[in-house]
Amino acid sequence: AQKVTQAQTEISVVEKEDVTLDCVYETRDTTYYLFWYKQPPSGELVFLIRRNSFDEQNEISGRYSWNFQKSTSSFNFTITASQVVDSAVYFCALIETGANSKLTFGKGITLSVRP
Amino acid sequence: ETGVTQTPRHLVMGMTNKKSLKCEQHLGHNAMYWYKQSAKKPLELMFVYNFKEQTENNSVPSRFSPECPNSSHLFLHLHTLQPEDSALYLCASSQDRNSGGGKSYEQYFGPGTRLTVT
């Protein structure tokens, strides 16, 4: 069975600090996809990134970067020079590619960025 | 409009009321989902529709009744709800992996309906 663990529940940083959000996953499938979503106070989950299990290249998008390591089953998300607008709940999620597989979410990490 | 829209954004209803939540996606996807998000709980998948056919009912009480008239619209009909049903109800869509065309696994979410049952 698939599982996503986000051990951190709440993180508070001061603006301009770097912050890393951890995600550890479990799956028996060799082919799967990992995601990060952002949920601002407005409620909508915003898709940030998708990574497939065969692509371990790290990715950078502006102030956001993702570190995917299959050896440790982790898919961590780093925000560089955090801003107040980054304050949100961040979810890591996993989906296997078998028939009728479902998107499994972690419990989310509440990030507060203080001015 | 673009993306996934949901109406109403906020809803307060009594336990004896009947109401419906509406979701519309403008992404050309063929799979749609209802999720429930309660305070301090993980996202719970409620229903999945693929090509308008329900493929998943995650042990949801019968007081929640989904309807999917076409691939772009999804409804959640509510009746005789309980206070513990108060939550954020999120709709999502994706391009089903069996569509024969391009496939993707990411789901795109609407802004949600904040439901309060009194």
C-alpha cells in the first residue's frame, strides 16, 4: 500500500530564510509519480510539481527546488529566500500507475513566513 | 473561465436541508473527483468519475449523492447532513490514464466549498 509521510506539521520562519519541507513515501510499485501542492488560505490546492520515479534529477523553479532521492524514498521541497506569500499548507502526494490507483496525500505542513 | 470552478464558495445549511455543490472543469479532462478536507485531517477521497462513470465510492454515507452528467460537470447532492460533515469540499479533475490520448496524473483542484452544517 502506498503512504506519504510529512513528519513536520508546522514550520515558522522569518522572511528571507530558506526552508525545507520534508516528504517520505512508501510504495511497492516501481513506477509512480510524486507531487507537491500548495494550499493558501483561500483553500484551493495549487499544483506545483510532478516527478516520475525514473527521473531523479533535481528541479529548480525560481525560488523553489525539489530534491528527489529514491535511495531514501524522499522528495523534499526547499523554498529559498522565503516570502510572506509563501505562507500556506503544503502537501506532498503519491500516485502509483496501476489500474484504479489513487492519489495519496500526506497530512500537510503549515508554513508561516513572518515579515 | 479557466481551470476548475466550484459553487457556492460558502454554504451554511441545517441538518434537514437539501443542497447541491457544483463543480465545472474547463480543462478538457475526463476524470473528476470529490474530496473532503476536515480540520486537522488528511484529504479524504470521496468519489471518482471516469468518463462520467463512477469508479470509486470510498465508503461515503448515502447522505452524499454524486452526479456526473458529463465530463465537465460534477455535482454533490447533500441531504440530512450532520454537524461533523462540516468541512471544505474540494473538486478536482485530471486526464485519465486510459483516455487513449495524452495522459497525466496530476489533479487540478477547484477553490472548494466551505460547508457548515448547523
